[in-house]
Amino acid sequence: MHTLEGVTPGQQRQALGMSLLAFTVCFAVWTIFSIIGVRIKQELGLSETQFGLLVATPVLTGSISRIFLGILTEQYGGRIMFPIQMVTTAVAAFLLSMAETYPMFLLAALGVGLAGGSFIIGIAYVSRWYEAKAQGTALGIFGVGNMGAAVTNFGAPFLVVAFGWQQTAQIYAGVLLAMAVIFWVFTKDDPVLVAQRKSGGKRPSALMQLEPLKDPQVWRFATYYFFVFGAFVALASWLPRYYTGAYGLDLQTAGMLAAAYSLPASIFRALGGWMSDKWGARFVMYLTFIISLVCLFALSYPETRYIVSGIEGPIEFSFGIGVAPFAILTIGLGFVMSLGKAAVYKHIPVYYPHHVGSVGGLVGMIGGLGGFVLPITFGIMNDLTGVWTSCFMLMFLIVLVSTIWMHLAIRRMERRKYPQLADERHLSDLPDTPYPASQAR
């Protein structure tokens, strides 16, 4: 475990606060296409599949870049990597405003997607400022930066109406550039990096950082994150289009309702971190999956008309979810997803304290790929089925499979490790020794 000798609570709060602010700004930029994409779709006459690809493209870059940014952050520290990532993304966001054709928009979206890599930079940076028993809460608070999606869904529609989507992209670029400067000025190098410099120790190699990715358990955590984070990003980007298409709402109203989903899906991540510290990440994951299944089952049911052969003739009635119940269900879904996001990342610094960057990067990459694949799939399913609720049907199946797989894997693992506890229902989700055991001792 890394040393925190000489680190004050004030320094911890400053590192966490600045990382949270930077991540919020980056996440707002990362989801910008959820709003300006609707206007671009109208201007270019895009199909649902093309729109889904446009919205999902930034998520692809943000996902793939996480594993590399995680390794670089382990080597050079978050204080330098965060500003570099933000400046690069700001340039891409500014160039976005000059795009005119669909291929140019996709190319610009790849550059904007680097904003999503900010997550693993912050995870690796913040985790080094806290001891293990407090990391769940600290990383949960940092994860509240997901509310950047709510900022975009709420504020960007008004910017688009007032200034146009091109100027909105330029405003976002300017804010991101300013945030890069602020972060550099008001942060310090993390304790691990400082200790390495004092001792003259070598930075861990990229190959060494990738070593734990051979562990199947890493990939199990990644599949959980595919839903709790990937589906969150997908819905944050998809809901404005869903509200305008399925319910015929204007863009401003659709954006505010989408923000109502994104906000609890972000701010309660801190609660999820605290719950994971107190009751265990495994308990929180079960809670997340079970409640998600209930919400998604209700959301999956399309508006349906029934005709029953009655005694005196046909009896017609219909069933469907109105805007208000739909919004309530999505807000509830977002809430438990926020708990699940924190629970997944509670595991990583505990199981892999020496490889937070690489392991966290892989988990974040797989989760982010969910945010890339799902919007495209939503668009394809809309085009093929013509049913708006098909996106929720797909997510219900994903969660159902994940829940069953998680439970069977956990029980099999625990029975293999502790045969005498095969009948116990409450087993610890903490490892005997962090990976690798030789380094943890």
C-alpha cells in the first residue's frame, strides 16, 4: 500500500475537489452530441442508425483511450496527464464547429471522445491520496463528475437555441481549455509520484502494468461496468432523441427530462461509494441489478392496444407508459446505476492496489464500449423493429444475464476457496491479499 506520510486532509480535499471539477467539465464535453447531434441529424437528414453512430463515436475514443491514459497516469501522474488530455480535447471540440459533412462529424467526434479518458486519469490520481478504507467514498465522490451529462442535457439546448450548435461547441472548447489551466495551477503531484522521485525508484513499465489483465476476475468487473456505466452513457445520449421521437417533446423539454435522469445517476455515486465501504461492494451490485431488472421490465413494455371478445361484443383497451411515469422510472434506474458504478470501482484499488491505472483503465474501457455499442444498437433496433422501447428490452436481457452470471460465479468462487462455508449466504467480498500477493506483503 502506498504511503500517505505528510499528506494533510486539506491536500486530500483539494486533489479530490479539483479532480471532480475537471471530470465534470470533461464529461459535459464528452456527451455534447446528445444535444447538438439532434440538430445535426435534422440538418443532414440522418437515419436512426446514423444518429446512433454519431452519438456513440465519442464514447469509442473515450473508452479505448482509458487503458493507455491509465498506464501513463501511473507513470507520470495525474497532475500532468489531466491538463494534456483537456487541452487536446479542447482543440478537437473547436474543430468540431467547422465540420460540414457526416464523415467530418464522425472524425471530429473521435477527437472529442478523448474527454471520456479523463475518468481513469482521475481514478488513478485520486486513489493515491487516500487509504484503502476511504477509497470507496473518495472515488464515489469523484464519480459524481458524471453529472456533466446532466449539465449538457440541461444547459446545451438553451445554448443551441441562442447561439447555434457551432458556437456551442466553441464555448465548450473554451471552458475546457480554462479548466486545464486551473487544474494545473491548483493541484500537486500525488504522494506516490513524490515518493518515487525522492527514492529514485523507476516508474513501473507498461508491461508490468498490464500483467494483472490476465486475471479473469478483472474481466468480470468489466462486464458489470458495461451496464452500470456503458448503459448510463448510452441513455444519457439517447434519451433526448427518445423523448422527442416517442413523446413528441421539444428539444429543451427533452433535454431537461434527460438531465433529470443523468443527475441522480451521477450525484448518488458518492452514496454508492459510502455504501460499498460500509456494507461491501457485492451487496451494492446485487441491489443495483435487481432494481434495474424491475425498472427495465416496466420500461420495455411498448404501448399496446388489446381487443377482448366480450359477452356483448369486442372490448378494447390499451396500456402504455406516459411521460411522467417514464421519467420516474428512468430516474430510479439512473439512481441504482450510480450505486453500481461506485461498487465496481471500490473493488479495483482493494484487489489491485499497484495496478489501479491499468485495471481501472480496462474496466473503464469495456464500460465505455457499452456506451459506444448500445446507442448504435438502439438505432438499428429502432430501424428494424419500429418499436421505441426496444432499447429497454435489450438492456433488460443484458442485466438478466449479468445477474445470473455474477451470482453463479461468486458462489462457485467462494465454494472453491472456502469449502467449509459452502452453505453461508454472507461472504466477504474482500481478497485475502491484493494482487500480486508478493507486492502487497
